Amino acid sequence: MKVQIKVADKAGFCFGVDRAVKMVYNILNSGGKTVTYGEIIHNPNVVEDLRKKGVRVLEKPEEIDGLENVSVVIRSHGVGRDIYRRIESRREHGVVCCDGTCPFVARIHDIVSEKSEEGYEIVILGDKNHPEVQGIVGFCKKMPIICSDDSELCENLKKILRNSKKKVAITAQTTYNITMWEKCGRVISEECPDAEVFNTICSATAERQRSAVSLAESSDLMIVIGGKHSSNTAKLFDICRKHCDACILVSDAGGLSEDSILSQLRGTGENIAVGITAGASTPAYIIKEVQNQMSEILKNVDEDFNFEEALDASFKKIYTGNRVKGYITAVNNTEATVDVGTKHTGYIALSELTDDPSLKASDVVKVGDEVDLIVIKINDADGIVQLSKKKVDAMVGFDNLVKAKAEDKILEGVVTNVVKGGVIVVSEGTRVFIPASQATARRDEKLEALLKKNVKFKIIEINEQKMKAVGSIKAVLSAEKDAAREKFWASVQIGDKFKGEVKSITNYGAFVDLGGIDGMVHISELSWDRIKHPSEVVKVGDVIEVFVKDLDKENNRISLGYKKDEDNPWVKFANSYNVGDVVDAEVVSITPFGAFAQIIPGIDGLIHISQLANKRVTNVKDVVSVGDKVKAKITEIDVEKKRISMSIRELLEEEGTTEEAAE
């Protein structure tokens, strides 16, 4: 009889559990005093080892109230808000909170907290007695509805919809059964399709369950290792029993019985397949103890069988250049620590996370992220593997660039460098060179102005052998301008008003950008006053409101107006002055036939040479000069022709008559 053994791809500590356990041991190793709120994980061996090292387990909130000079580690399952408040209240007594909550669980806390504040009815799929679920409840504004399966969910959704018009948000315990989750999904789509559903099952849990199913289907015997109170271990065991007739659940090597194992293997044939999986709360040393015990037992079946070699052979292999998936377990400013499912500890240096010098490692990844990586160096002696996210991003990103060119797709990226002849844009972790001629809409624009900015671009050239790509920002800008122009001309009408930026100024007018379309305001349309240059009214960069005066669609020309009718000085004049009124005016120009005097800004009247004095005048300059203030009588108004006649002579004659009458 020959025995083959295989360990599930995902077995043993998940990163969340590993993080919490290491937190406690690190405090102990540094000489600190610590307690845990609840068992740090559902594994009696680990809990007992910590107890021997002096770690006390708190079971009730009231136990926190008397603590002094101690670190309280929150278990990986998380706790409610009230526990955090109690710990915080003891800060003055030297009590420190060390949060070991799994990041996936903390995400659920954030979801239910936000949604319950928004008035949602919260539904949690899970075990109401499990500490993780109890912790989630502690972040809800009011008591949520907890359902263990699809039938309970269906019943409760009907009650909610019958008695309340509230919106519904549905989440799940991180270790919830995937198959049951799928059943619940069908119930939700039928009973409450408008519900906001958050799939919060831990990706590691999901992969662990899928891996267990695959292994159980091809095994004659499945051994599941984990604590008897561990929810995810219990689910693993249930899953394995559905796909393998012979299943054994043990918490450690002491649970293995030679008689029971051999009896399970009888009648299975000449070639026996044994599968092993372990819950997230199972440390590596317990798997090792089970390994040694199994090695002894299986010698009675196959003398040539070496369990340790088989176990090692079944572990995930890793080599330089290998592409792997990993979970971020810790991150700081300069590097990230990764669980890649092997015996190694994985590290990603900042330089292998990003090309952006302004970013820290914590800006790129966070604890709990699942990332694709490439192995760049292995040190088996130290159990360390160096990894690169940037290389994978570049590979995936380059494939996307090739596809984007084929589809003429617009991409987005950040300009990270200005180099000789152009700029470098990083998009999805991949560098793209943009030549200077393709970087801006106009040649006079500075490339430095693009640095650190988000830009849109198209791929115009690909070299697959060298994995290099050339892009064009200008192509996108031109396309956007063409689209805007087409849309503009399809709808624009004379009289339409726009707000636009003054882009340039000439001697005869100002050009205004209406959103990809330029129109011109002639100098005569800028002001009701006489001006010598448009810069007297506007400057480049000003945002002004204009209106369309005329359109030439054949030549794509737009004439714009800026001065407003309500500011028309002729309107103001007509509303305030009449023939016969005496006005104070200022001489603004002199001609051989008379003098023009300004009545109000923008309105000049002519004082004919014959009306300058009560005597004959042969030279206007003998009577008035530019700048003189004069008093004159309005003798004629022609608004249509914009003409005003005035007379000083009539006033003088009237004054003379008055004087004669007085004598």
C-alpha cells in the first residue's frame, strides 16, 4: 500500500491571527506586562502557552476598570466600542490599548458604523454567539439583525420590508461559509434587491475553504487541525465532510489515534491519498507535531513513506522569478511585510513598491491587501524572500497598454519626471514616455507645469520586445477639443452667454476660450468708452462673461460682445438729459468746425464754432482748449445717429437779455 499526502495550499495561521499573536509575544519579549481581552485566538495550545508566560485573559468589561500599568491586547476577533472606551478611561493609570483586531474585521466595524449612522437596518450573517459578531454588534447604532443561514435571512428580510421602509445593509462574519453566502445572495436578490451588500468574508478564509474543498474531493482521508471553539476550523471540517467520507478533526497531535486512522484507511485500495488542512488559529508548531505523529502511524501502512518529506514536498514552492500572491501583514514608511503562503517571511522594499519618490510604502499598500508579486531574491538560511510589486504592476500594466493601443483607449496617469525630450507618465505601475511634441497642446507651454499632475493620454507606439510605450497627451487634448467644438457648433445661438478665459490680446481685440472654442471680442465691443488698446479693459487670464454677437459656421468664427446694454452711456444719457438742459462739460477734442465736450463718460456733444461765443470766432483754439470745463446748453439730441449739439452762445445771450431786463 502506497500513501500520498498533500497539504492544502492555505493552511495554518492567517495573517490577521499571526499579527495578533505576534503582538502579544512582542510585548512579552520586550519585558512588558500584558493581558488580552478574550482569548487572543481560538486555540487552547496558544492560550495555555501565553497563560504560562503570565498573560491573563479578561472575560468581562468590568475587569478592565481595575487595571494599572499593563497593555491590553484586543483579540483578532475585535470588540465593541464600549471596550475601547473602558480601556481609554484607564490611560491615566498606565493602561495602553494594543489593537490586534484583524483588518478584515475592522473593515466590517467601519461599514456597520457608517451605515447605521445613515439610518440603515443592519443585517449580519454569522453566529450570534461568536466574539467577532458580538464585536461587530458593538459598532452598530442599534441592535442589528443576525442570521445564521438563508432561511433566517429570508424570514427577517420579509419582516423588515413589511414593518419598515428603512434601507438595508447586509454584511457577513469574516469566516462565514462561502456556500451559505451564495445561498443568501439568491435570497437577497429575490426578497430585497435594493439592499447594499458587502462581501466581508475574509479572502484568506474564502481561499482556505476553496482549497479544502478541492483537496477533500481527491483524498481518501482528511485531517483538519484546529481549536474546537474555532469557527473557521469548524466550517473547514463541515466542508471537508461533504466531499470526503473519512474526516478527522483534531486540535493537536494528541487527538490522533492510530486505530482510528488505520480503520479509516482500510478498504481504500492500494494507493491512499491523505489531505491535511488547518484552521486560521492553528500555529505551525502544532502542524509539525501532527506531522511527527502521523509519520509514526503511517509507517505501519507504508514503510517507505516519510511524512516529513511528503509534507515539505506539498508546501508551496517558491523560486526567483516566481509570480506569487501575498497578503500584506505589516507596513511602514520604507517596506511592507508579506505572507506568501510559504515558510519564508516576505518583504517588499519601497523601491519595489513604486517609482513615485513622493510616496511612502504605507501610501501604496495597507495591511490586509492581497497583492501580486514577483520573487527577486531568496535567502533560505534566514527564511527571507525579497519581492517586487512594481515588476508585476509593470507586466500587467504593459499588457493593458498594448490592449489600450489596440482599442484606442484613453488612459490616466501621473507625470513623475521631466526628462530630455519629454516627460514620464506612470500609469498602473508602468512608465510611459511622452515626447515634448505630444505633451502639450501648444509648443510654448512649459513641460515643468505638468510635473506631479494627473493627465489623460493615448498610446501611439508600442515596442513589445523592449516593453516600452510612447504616449500622447496632445492627442487626447485635440480629441477633446474637437468633440467640444462639434458639440458647441451644434447648439450655439446668437445671444448665448458664456463665461470664458481671455487667452490672448491683439491691437484689435481679445480672444476668449469658451471651452475649447475661441471667439473674438473686437476692441469696439470691449467698452462703451473710447479705448486705445484692449489691455485697458481685460488682461490674459481674466474670466469674463461674453455673449455671441455673430456666427460664421462655415469658417468657424465667432464674434463676441462684452459691453452690456445696461451700461450703454446713450441709454443713461437719454434717461437723464433733454433738449434745453444746461450741462457742465469738459472739452475733449478740437476741430476746425468746433469743439467736442464730454457730458458723461462715453457721451460727447459738439459745440459748433458758431456756438462757442456771442461774437464771430475764426479759430476755435482762440476760445477753448482741451481740458477746459464749460457750461453749455443742449440744443439737439439724435440718439439714433448718436449726435448731440450744444451751445455756449445761447447761454451767453440769455444772460445778456437777463441783465438788460434787470437794468
